[in-house]
Amino acid sequence: MRIVETPEAPTARGHYSQAIVHGGVAYVAGQLPIVPGDPERRLEDFEAQARQVVANVLAIVKAAGGTPATVVRTTVYIADVAHWPAFNRVYAEAFGAHRPARTVVPVGALHYGYLVEMDAVAAVGERG
């Protein structure tokens, strides 16, 4: 197993790693729309939060040795189902023609009052 940590994504604030690679697969922990290097900065707009959360996940995937095209599955938690169309648009822009398996779960409040959280699984080769 290999632990993945990158300054291009928010530092883990709890007892977890940004990602773990095992058997050529990266398991990316749930990421919030925290701006790396500026964790006190609050993105209020949902679309800005969506772009940041996708960027955080993809930065970790990259640090693990993958690309957006190697992401095989994501789970997305949104604070209101009304945000689904905006998230879908941001997600499609980030992944282009690649369509990972995905679950979108409408939930109540997320940690720190954020509106979106996302985790991922990506194929990254046999390095870890």
C-alpha cells in the first residue's frame, strides 16, 4: 500500500489520507471544496464549490499516478438535489468524453456547511 498526499489538494484534517493506492487502484477520500493552501477561504457559490471539489479530487488522482480518464467511479454528495444540474455540468466539463460510474446522493448538511463532497476510485497502475 502507498499513501498519497499532495499539496495540490487540501491537507487531511482528520485521521485519514487523501488517498491510498493498493493493487493499482487509488481510493480517494471524500474531498470538500476547500482551497488548497487557503483553507479559511470560503467559496459561497455552488458552482465554484463544485469546480473546487472536482479539482481537489483530480489533483489527488494525478498525485497517485492517474488522470481524469483513469477514474472508474465517483460518489458525490450534494446538499440539495436542486444543485444536481449545475454539478452535472461542471463534472462533464472536467471529464469530457470520459464517463466514470457515478452516484450522486442528495444529503442534508455537509461538514463545515459546504454544499458538495466527492470521492473517487481510479486505476493508476501497479506502483502502489
